[in-house]
Amino acid sequence: MATPESIVKAQARKVLEKAGAYFFFPAANGYGRAGIPDIIVCVNGEFLAIECKAGKNTTTALQKRELAAIERAGGRTLVLTDDPVTFEALGYILKNMEQI
């Protein structure tokens, strides 16, 4: 049975595939650094990290730290939720990344 967060990830995959973005889901197998975002994206040389959440779940302190570090390095970040507004934001970000 799919979890609410896995549904958000599946919807994100569809949007990213439609946009022709390069993306991957880092393995969460205990060997990586804690807090790494769920999806790493590259479009037109631009970097985007996406953290997926569903329901009332929010980012952890470690996830916030990683997202902030990515932003300091010049990357973009997005917390994608089951709220349709966040998918509109993803579409907007991807469109702007394609135009650079």
C-alpha cells in the first residue's frame, strides 16, 4: 500500500518526466548523510532539491539544515506537499529553470 509521501513522490516524478528534467531519488539506506532531500533535479545546468511531505508532516531539523546548505551554495529548494499549490510552484520553478 502506498504511503501519502510516496504518492507525492509519484506525482513529482510525473511532473519532472513531463518537463524532461534529469532527476533521481537518493538511496536512503543508512550510508548517506541524514537529511538529504528526497529528489535531486537538474534542468539547464540549474540544481533543485525537493523534499516531499504529506499531511501534517514537516521538515526535520536535519532536512532544514541540508536545504539551507543547498541554498547557500546557489541551488534551489522546494518542500513539495500534497497541497496542489506546491505542485504549481514546482511547475513555475521548472519553467524558469528551462528558460535560463
